Amino acid sequence: MLRHTYATTCIKSGMPAKVVQKKLGYRNISITLNTYAEVLENYEDTCDNAYLEYLEENKIGFSKIAVK
């Protein structure tokens, strides 16, 4: 239970899943992603908001982003 609490707290704090994977010692990222999927989904909204704030702060509009 402590391990799960630690991992979910890391994710909620903004730690990337790949870093959590390494800290927990999982060989495969899919274990981390599957085990903590609910927390990661909730974190997605926070990431989206941070991305939009970054675009706004840096005056980057979607018309300025090059699409390859």
C-alpha cells in the first residue's frame, strides 16, 4: 500500500511515468501505465492546462505551430 501511495503521489506531483517506472524498478513501462492508469488519466487534465498556459504565456498560436 505504501508503494502504491508513493507512486500515485509522484504522478500527482508531476513526475513523468517513465521516471516513476525507474524508481519502482519496473522493467516495462506498461506495468506502470496499467497499474496507475486512473491517476494518469486524472493527471492528463492538469497537463493539458499546463500546455495551454505555456502556449498563451509564450504567445504561440496554433497557426504558428508547424505541422509536419
